[in-house]
Amino acid sequence: KIDLRIAKVVKAETVEGADKLLRLQLDLGGIEKTCLAGIAQAYKPDELVGKTVIYLANLKPRKMKFGLSEGMILAAGTGGKDIFMLSVDAGAKPGQSVH
């Protein structure tokens, strides 16, 4: 069973040595998680701060070459510059479950 949650991007930064990754700090309603996302070719970090996204919350944290990733954000597209993060309507609050 998957656990999809609303998350707000509070910080986004490039990952030194990685062309495709951005490090996102996400607020899940008082709980902060770090997510490494392969979206750097489609988004600049400053475009993401304040954005509300859908987060896959119940993945086991994964130690990667560039740090720990504690989940995954949902996106669509074929990759590269053709990536589109899924966002939510106004009113959805960080930490809420997606049904």
C-alpha cells in the first residue's frame, strides 16, 4: 500500500557532482524530509521553493552516492527537460493524505 502525502518545498538546491539531481527539503506538516529528485534538467531550484507537490512517503530511506533520500515526489514525462512535477490545488495542506 502506498502512502501519498501533500508536501511543500521549503528548500531546493543543486547537488554538487550530479547533473540530474536536485536536493529538496520538504515540509509534511511539521515533519521535514529530504528527497533527491532527478529533475534538474527541467527545473531550477528557485522555481521550486514554495511549490506544493505530491510525495510518496512510505519508501524506505535510501542512501545514495550524493546523500540520503527519504522518499520520492511524483512527476510525469519522458525525462530530461520533459519532466512535469505533479502539483495540487490551493487548499491542500502539507501532511494531508492523497486519496
